[in-house]
Amino acid sequence: MLSKKVSTDPGELEHEVELLHELLYKVESLANFCHATEIIDINRYKIIQKKHIIEQVIREKSLKPFQFFFNKN
């Protein structure tokens, strides 16, 4: 983590890290990932946007050939 200050108080730095952790925990959740992602399945010529199906594909150990994750952001 970068800071513009040359010397930082350890307590202040710890507080910044806690706030960053809180923010990233909410942003990087599986639900948010599934909301911002779709799967392009070339085998069936489909774009999958249903969150529960995307979660199933994520939990599989490997993707089937010609299935791609596409981030909508």
C-alpha cells in the first residue's frame, strides 16, 4: 500500500489496512463476481448470464473446452 506521507503512525497504517480489507471483502464476493461476469459457451452458441449457473461453473475443477469467462466491466 502506498502512502504520500513519509512517516506513518503504525496505528494509522493498521487502520488503513483494515478499511481496505473491509472494502475488498465486500467488492470481491462471489455474488458480485457473478453479477459482473458472463460465460460465453461456443459449443452451444450461448451466453450464460444466470448467476446460479455461473456459480456452478466456477465451482467445477476445470472449464469445458470453448467456455470462456467474460467480464462485463
